[in-house]
Amino acid sequence: MSIAVVTDSTSDLSPELAEKHGITVVPLNVHIEDDTFLDGVTISSDEMYRRLPDQKVIPQTSAPSVGTYIETYEKLAETHDEIISVHLSSKLSLTHNSAVNAVAELGPNGPRIEVLDSLQASMALGYSAIRAAEAIADGSSLDETVAMTKSTIERAEAIFMVDTLDYLVRGGRIGKAKGFVGSILKVRPILAIQDGIAHPLERARNRKKGITRLKALVAERAPLEKLSVLYTTDKDDAEAIAAEVASYVPNGELHVAQLGPVVGNYVGPGLLGACLVRAESS
């Protein structure tokens, strides 16, 4: 049986990674004033971060439509018997819900499709999609692939330091970190996506100390199966961090990834972070 893997653009999978693993990426929408863009397709990350600080009208984002998912699934069904579809946390977006509704509309006559809620974003989602693709490449059935992907979801986490909470507040994605609001003056909030929403971890006095804490938080979660160092606008800093934390994924994957326009809209320029998957216990 041939199995296809689908995820969405908030996974931050590079075109090279998506192609390597045969993953279909469905883009979310970015609305800036009267214009609508496809996340990572018709608007790049760099363009989004260039616009954000001076944007008078707050950009909005939206999930792919049910029709977009139906079209994606029907096309994949021409060459595949089954599909696994892994998506952005349902507590942050309607993206997962759109996929579920698409499967319901296709009904029993369509291919078997399993939709999973990653409860994560960025490469913490991307790595779950990659794990599904790896399992399929190794000959796993859909049920086995779902089980392995769920295991990855349980061990995945996104940790990030932002320059300001303003973007999370204005976008309504502040989550459990709302306790930080109003109490932070020129410090760097460090947050993590846990149980599907943003949770506060720590306050760093400045960017340098924040980077030190990020590296320490990664170390505390080692050994790791997969690790990605994230950035929005500061690639050099991300690459420097990656060089220092590479030893925590001795047998796994390490990437440097730029946060895409949709998620980037809610965190803003200056973000540094890490998405990781803890190694399975022996």
C-alpha cells in the first residue's frame, strides 16, 4: 500500500526537506491589508519580517480551506492508497480542523486518511511529518506509522526567545504566557509550546543571557533524536547556536530553520529558538 504524508506550511520544512521525504505541504494564508498571500509561496519569510515592524494594519492569518484539503487529498489519492496528515496545534489554529472536515466531506468512498494534531508548530511539527515519512519508507503500515508519529509528537517541543511579546498579544496567541505581559521591561521572554499553546519558561535579562539559557534548555532535554535551531531574522546567531548544541544530537538530525510568515507574524523579528524531539527511552 502506498501512503502519502501531508503537513502544512507552519511546519517550516524547507522545500529541500519536503522533497527529500516526499511530504506535501499545504500553505496557510497571510492577509496584509487587501492582499492575500500563500505562506512561504507568494510571500517569503524575509519579506514578512521586513513588513512587520512598520505595518499599520495588523496582518491576519487563516487556515487552508476545507476545499483546499479536499483537492490535495483527491490528487494524492490518484497515486496513493492512504494518507497521513499532520498539522499545526489545534489550539493555535483551525488548520487541523479544516483537514478533519475535509476527510468527513470525502466520506467512506475516499482514501483512508488519518489526521493528527501535532500540538506543536514549526519544526516541532515538521519533525513529526518527517517521522511519518521515514516510517513509510521503512515499510510501515498506516497504523504503524500513526503510532510512530504520535510517539514523536509526545516527545517534540518548541522553545523560543522573543524580543517582545507584542506580536503574540496582538495576534491573540499569548496562551499561558499572558502572566508575562506588563511585567517585562527590556528582558527577553523565553517560552515553550507545551500541550498545544505557549507557556512561559523564563525571563532573560538580555539577549546574550537568553541565548545562554536557550542552549542550556536544549542540553537539559538531551539526548535528542532531532534538533532544529530557529530564527526569524538573525541567521548568523542561529548558526552559531547550532554549532554549540550539535553534540546533543549525535545520531540524529540538526537543522537551522527560518520561521515562516504565518508563525512569524505572531512572534516578530529577532526570535531565536529550538525545536527538538527527545530521544526515545531505551
